Amino acid sequence: PVIAAHLAALAEHLFPVMLLIGIATRFAAVALLIMTLVIQIFVYPSAYVVHGTWATILLVLIKWGPGVFSVDHLISRR
């Protein structure tokens, strides 16, 4: 449990920064979606409205990608 807690804390801090910058956006969005689903199912099962909103946002990022103002876009152009 101690290792899992440290990994979860690292993921909760790293993946949103990756989304903000636009590095590996789809990977970060999938990781956060999985984390959101785990939290929804096992931690806060009655918070489906909040988690549904996050899931919708993450699914849009997974489908459409980061956009033109991202590092991913700059990398794909080269």
C-alpha cells in the first residue's frame, strides 16, 4: 500500500502537468481516466457527477488529441 500510495501521488501530479504542456497527451489522459474510474468505483461511488465530467473531458482529449498549442503538435510536425 505504501508504494501504491506514492505511485498514485506521483501520477496525480505528473499527468496533469503533461496534459497542460501537451506532452504524451493521450497517454496521460488514459492514465488519468483509469485513475478516475478506480476512484469512482472504490473510493467515492456517489460522486458520479464529478467523475463523469472528468471522464468526459479525458475522453475528448483521447479522441481529438492535444491541439495545435502543444509539444505533441510540434513533434508531429517534424
